Amino acid sequence: MSLVVDSVQATLGASEPWPDDVCLFQQYQVEQITLPDYAQCLAVRTFLHMNGLRFRVEQRTNAEEMSPSGKVPFIQVGLYLVSEMDPIVAFVGTKGFSLSRELSDTERSEMRAYMSMVENILGNAELYMAWLNAEIATEVTKPRYGCSFPWPLRWILPWSKQREIRARLKSNDWADKSLDEVCAEVKVCCQALSERLEKKEFFFGDRPTELDALVFGHLYTLLTTILPGGHFTAVLRDFENLGKFCKRIEDSYFRLGGFD
């Protein structure tokens, strides 16, 4: 039923212009947001900037509870609430905005394959590191996730979230991986992205696509988030062109507004 409702809402929303008061909701960036959630929020923000769309970031302690899917980020466009990157990309597309409009069908299929790889590898690796790595979960993720809640919720809710993430990762065989295996998966993903990017400005030529927004969201987060062990940073250090790619995106789309 929710898919039908989402489809109807997107169709209805398509007839309206992009308003001036669009809000993107996420948790508080400095105090509260976790590594995986920040990567997703940054990817969506980058996508909206690449389309030249106006929006403002609203930070809420209960952003997950406000979201129609229970996940961040989500955007409020008039009467419509749309959460997570793929539905947001689809909704924005109904308004006539598409970064991949000029790609061929073959290129578009290839782009989607790379996006699936990024979500399946980098997304799962972020969840693993944030919630299943004991040191990071204890020192970083749980305190951030629970900081806005009173005792005993600040202990109960992170524990419950950790169980949820463990079950999700167990269903796709990520929960039983060793740390070395997770880092090896990340390296394989980055190698594929590096080979695709080569010396180009963007992954599909001289114009950004949804893939560029998604990759930047994940890689910038992994490069700039200081975590015990620094495992992902060490992996990414081997891919110079990906680091330069992140710097170009940052300079092009966040130079004035920053990341606040």
C-alpha cells in the first residue's frame, strides 16, 4: 500500500513547481548523526545541489521518527514527505529534474549498477563499522545515537538499533565478516570506482549524475570522519583520483554553504 501511496503522491506533486521552502530533515550533525546516516544525508544534499534546487537543512533530534520510512534524510516539499535517496531522486524526476537525462539507456543501466554496488558495499560497510565494530559502537555510535534521550532510553534505544542493524547485516551475510574482509570489500568497490572515473571530472563525462552525488556522500564521509582505527581512511588513501573527485565536488557545490 505504501508504494501505491508514494506513487500517487509523486504524480500529484509533479504538477507543482519546486517551492522556495523545501526542507531536508536529518539528525543534528555534530552531536547526534551516525556515520551511515551522514553518508546518506550528504548524498541527497549533493544531489539537490547538483540539480540547482533550493532547500534548507532542518536538524531534529527525532528525525528518524518523523520520516515516513523511519530513515533519514527526508524532504518536505509542500504537502509531500519523501524519504531516502532513491525515492527522492524519483520524486525530483517528476518535477522535470534529472542529472542522467542525457545518458543513453546503456549508460543509465551502467550507472544504476554502480549505484547498487556502492549501496551494497559502502552502505553495508558503514553500518558494520558503526554498529558491529565493538570499539566504534561503544565509543562513538551508541553515545551519539542516544545522546538526545533521557535515561534509560539513551541506553535502550542504541541497544535496540544495534540489534536491528545486526539482523539486517546477518540477512545479507555481512554480520559474520571479519574487519579485514569488510575493508577488502571496500577496497574492491573503490578500485571499480577508480577505474570507472579514471581522469574524468565525473563518472560519466563532464556532467555529474546521481552516481556522482551518491559516491561523494559515501566517500567524503569515510574520508573525513575520524574513527578509532582509521581503517577506511587507510583503504581510500590508495585511490588518488577518488580523493581529488571528492575535493572537486566539495569545492563546486559546498564552497559557500559549507556542510552545516
